[in-house]
Amino acid sequence: MTKIFRKREWEREDSINPSHYKDTDIEFIEYAKATMTREGFEGALEFNVKKYMHRFKEKNLAVDLKKAEWYLQRLIKEIHRRSE
């Protein structure tokens, strides 16, 4: 017998990149990149990786780890673009 579980509200919405970041003409992450120096933007990405890694055990466990992963992947992408 298969059980059907209802997802919690926080799982229904993209907790990594929720709609309030995408409801404008430009996503906030792209706005930040466009208005910051490369060093500043990469520093902001690194800051967020560290922030979510620091707090994940005390707050949102897997959600914060996924957020840290998202920012780390974005930082890797930015550094990779720079080396092309």
C-alpha cells in the first residue's frame, strides 16, 4: 500500500529561490551582480555560503544546506566564467 504524504508549506515553495526574488523584471541575484564589483559579488556569495553553513544545525538543517550549496554553485560558476 502506497502512502501519500502532504508536503509541508516550506517544501511547496522553492525555499532556495522563492517567488519574491523572481517577481520583478530582474532577479535580485542578477541585480546584485550588475551593481557590484566582481570581488564584491563573489564576496557576497562566499558570505552566504558561510552563513548557511554556520547556522544549518541550529535552524533549518537540509534547507540551509541546500541554500549553502546554491550559493557555492553560483560562486563556482562565477569563478569558472572568469577563467574562460
